Amino acid sequence: MNRQHFAVAILFLLMSLEFCNATWCFVCHSDNDDGCGDKFRISTSDTDKRSQCPGSCIKRRGKRKRGSVSRTEIYRSCIAYGSEGCYTEMWNGIEQYTCLCNTDFCNGSPDYLQQSYLLIAGVPLAFFAAKYLYL
């Protein structure tokens, strides 16, 4: 096997390791934790705010009206495996913007697709490195 094929094989091996393990997700609700809101302030070291999930991480964001007061609610947790992406749904009595993701602690990120874009950008870089650095 030449070096280019070896580099590609290593890249795919590293990518597949992510799918072999359970995903770590943040688990919190902005009703009882200010750090869970839009200004996310929870660390991966906060053991009571994280969970190892066999499926996907989820983040739901919606506005609940109580009388004349409108309040944003954010819920982060894990669910059975789902496709990465975002959609609008009714949940818990309010319209929510819901996002699913499948990488560790991805539901703490404001942009779920950011990690996917990094992976997509990394593949051509790996081919470039294999082609020009290991000749």
C-alpha cells in the first residue's frame, strides 16, 4: 500500500471512531439553569450537566407566552438517533426550533453545522497532505 492510500485509510479510520462510541451531550433546561440559555455557559467538565447518549444530541429553542410576558426556553438533551439538521416543530405546547447533531457536546454550539463543515474541509486537506507531503 502506498503512502497516499495509507493516509486515506487512516483518515477514514479516525472518522469511523466517532461513530463507534456513544455521543456526549449537554443536558439542561433554561427554566432551572441560566447557563443553559442563549448565552451558553456550561463546561464539558460540569458532570451533572452532561450525559453519554446512545443516539443524538438535541437542542430546542422556543418562546413561551404567559400573559403579556414572552420568555425564551432552551432545552438541551439527547434522544434516539436522528439525522443531523434543524427543523421547526410543536413541542411542549410551543413552537420550537429543534436541531439534532451527532458529535460530542454539539448541542452546546450555536451552529450545529460548524463541525460538519470542518470535517468536509478536512478531507481535501488530508488528500493534499497525502499527495504533496508524502511523495
